[in-house]
Amino acid sequence: MNQKILQIAIPNIISNITIPLLGIVDLALVGHLQSEIYIGAIALGSMIFNFIYWGFSFLRMGTSGFTAQSYGKKDFQESFQHLLRAVFVGIIGAVILLLFQKPIDFLSFSLIKGSPEVEHFARQYFYIRIWAAPATLAIYSISGWYIGMQNARVPMIIAILVNLFNIGFNVLFVKVFHMKSDGVALGTVFAQYLGLLASLFFLRKYKKRIMQYFNLISIMQTDELKRFFKVNKDIFIRTMSLVFALSFFTAQSAKYGDSLLAVNTLLLQFFTIFAYITDGFAYAGEALAGKFYGAKDNLKLKRVIKLLFAWGFAISLLFTIIYSTGDSFLIQLFTNNSDVLDNLKPYQFWIYFIPIISFGAFIWDGIFIGVTASSNLRNAMLISTFLIFLPGYYVFHFYFQNHGLWLAFMLFMLSRFITLSIYYKKLQLNYKQ
């Protein structure tokens, strides 16, 4: 079982490493420019796309859960239908995003407040990067399908290619062509479409089966679409609540000024790095929990859950050691701006708590997605966001300012773990097939 976990987790960890690596490179590129406003511009611009793309992340998560269960039942026709259905929904979503980019801009910057200079460059970033939407959503669907099919290798290759292309283009546009945050956005667009071409290249081996199972009537089948949207509706609400919490964190950071916005953006990179590493085991949870749930093998399902938490705990201890001993070195990789570094020091200790507090929530996410227990995921996130994080912020901020924001965020992550642990006990009844 450990071998099965690692066969899925390790490729996803390798591919996920390239995602924070991209963020590190982006911050390093703009963090060494003369002004700190470019860090803030990328933070605000990226926050908008967090809302957009994380909102559509059900295309990956829902597809992996459904596909894994079909794989466990050995129903491969149904597996391909899940792929085609997800791609179809993604195309419609991308068209809507492109058509409504002006209203999205208006709404986003009505809610998000930064300095005029930061907002100017954030808008510039937004109007360039939005054109990557069709490629991004298609990659979500294809990657989720491969994970559900117990194949983590192809998504790994796609993710590595996309992020290496992105890093290369960003360095080219910022260092060679002397662009600013707009160069980072343009690099993302080029990289996403090259990633889509790579995804289609890997799918070519399934061309005959895709054409065989391509049936618009089957894809649009009412019962299956209802099931697809019911589960994905819950995942959407869950994900948007998560993005709201992270975006609220960034928006409140912006109210402290450009310098503290840059500080919190840099410190959040430590959370992002750990999240992407631990998500390798969450993806293993999606694939294996879904497979055993679909096969109605409860013994293996419970065993894989225990082992996933053992791996998650081990990873959290490792990162606690790394963060507590190498934090100053890692921070200086992001920026050499003396004002940012000086303002960062009082808040540096918060990154030491990130691994041990947050790993449980990430592991549970993968397991619940695999067994498509989407309503539990939704409820846990709503409780953690609106009953823990927001009230916690307004109480602690009054006394501790930015420290209060970080304390509320830590309680938010801990609440996700506790609530999902409670829901897990209720799920036990559903495992007895």
C-alpha cells in the first residue's frame, strides 16, 4: 500500500514543486526591481486568478474522484465519459470568462484595494493573463482524469513542462525585454498553451477510444450531468470559500500598506510550498480512496487513510525543521529589498507553525474528494471560513494587528482538520456496502 501511495504521491510532489518554484522565480524577478509595487501587483492580480481558476478546480478534483471510482469498478467507458464531460464544461467556462472579463475587472477591483500604482499594474497583469483561460481549464480536466486513472506520471510531465516554460518566458520578458509584472503575465499565457499542446500529445494514444466514446447525447445525459454538477457544486463552494479566505488575507494585508502586503505575500510562499508538497499525498488520497471506494474494498480504504496521515505527519515534521533553521536564507532568495526585510522580521516566526497545523486538512481534502463526499468538504470549509477565520480576524486584529491576521489564519487551517475529522466518523457508516 505504501508503494501504491508513493507511486502517485512522488510524481505529483515533483510536479507540484515546480509550482511554488514558479512563484519564487516570479517574486525574485519583481522583488529585485527598484519598486515594491510590482510584488503587490502580482499579489493582487494572482488573487483574482485564484478566485477564477480555483473556482474551476472542480474540473480537476471532481474529475479525478469520479474517474477513480469508475476505474475501481473497471468501467472504462464511464471513465472516458468523465474526461469528455469535464473538457466540455471547461470550454464553456473559458468562453464565459473571456466574454465577461470587463465585469470581472470591475467587480474585482471594487472589492480589492491597493495603492493606485499597485492597482494599475495589477489590472495590466489581469488583462494579459485572462487569455490563458481556455488552456488552463483544459489542462485541469485532463490532469484530473489521469490522476483518477491512477497515472500520476503524465500530469507530472505536463506540470513540469508548463512551469519550466513559464519560468523561461518570465525571465525572458522581465530580464531581456525589461518588462515588469506584465511580462510575468505574458509568460504565463504562452506557457499554458504549450502545456495544452503537451496534454493533447499524451492523449493521442487514446484517440480511438475517445472517438469511440464521444457521444454528445451521452456527455449531456441529464442524470450524469446532475451528478457531475451536484458534486462539483459542493467542491466549487468549498474552493471559493478557501479562495475567499486567502484573498481576504491578501486584501487585509493591502490595507496595512504596500510594505506589509509584500511581507505577507512573501511569507505566504512558505504556506504555498508546503501545501503543494503535501498535496502529492492528497492526490494519492484522491486516486486510491476513490479506487477502493468504487471497488467497495473498505479494508484497503481505511488502511490507505491511516498510511496517508502517517506520511503527512512525517512531511510536516521535516518542513518544520527546514523552516525553523533555514528561513532567513529562504527569505533572502525572494527579495533583497531592505524595507521589506526589516518589516518582515517580527512576523517571521509564523512560518514555523504552518506545517504541523495544516497537513491534516490537506490529507483529508484528498480523501474526501476521492470518495466524492463533497457536501462534507463544503460544510467543513464554510464553518472554518465564516465561523472561525472571519470572526477570529476581527477579534484578534483589534488587539494584535497583522499578528492577529496570522493567528486567525492558523486557526482556520486547524479548524479544517478538526471538522473533517468529525465528518470522517460519520462517513464510516457509508463505507459499509
